[in-house]
Amino acid sequence: MTNTDLMFWSRVQHILETAVTGLSDEDRAERIEHCQRTGEHGVRMHPDADGLTLTWGGRTLAIIDRTLFDDDAYMEPVGFAYVPAVPDDARDLTDD
């Protein structure tokens, strides 16, 4: 594994740990129940042109912009924003 690979996986691990830690007990329990009921255990990674979407328990856990994995980005801290529900249209996230 290269240094870039290690940085990538370290950053993904940090994001996953932060996202799961930020879940309420109720949300975490619902996701675990979904995994047990469906047999779909673990986090799923869905890459696309914009970055990665991580799902767990049948729901979005984190959306990661691809620029977060650019070489220069590893020098910057990761910022997080909690979104209680992921809207169908990202424009619905604005405070307008």
C-alpha cells in the first residue's frame, strides 16, 4: 500500500468513526436492526463522479466530496456538518 492509499483509508476511517459517533442511540439501534433483518451488514461505499456516499443500515451515513481526497486536502482538517435527513435535492440544504 502506498502512502496515498494509507492517507485515503485513514481519512475514510476518521469520517466513519465521526459519523457513527454522531448518531443518536435510536438511530444507531434502527440501523443495526436493519442490518440484522436484511443481512446487509457493514458500511457500503458508493463512489461516483462527485465523491463517495457511505450508507449503513439502509440509510446515508456520510457524503464525501471527492476534493477531500485531493493530495493537498490531506494537509487540512476535515469539517463536518450534521444533516438530520438527506433531501432529494441538495439545494434544500441552504438556509434561504
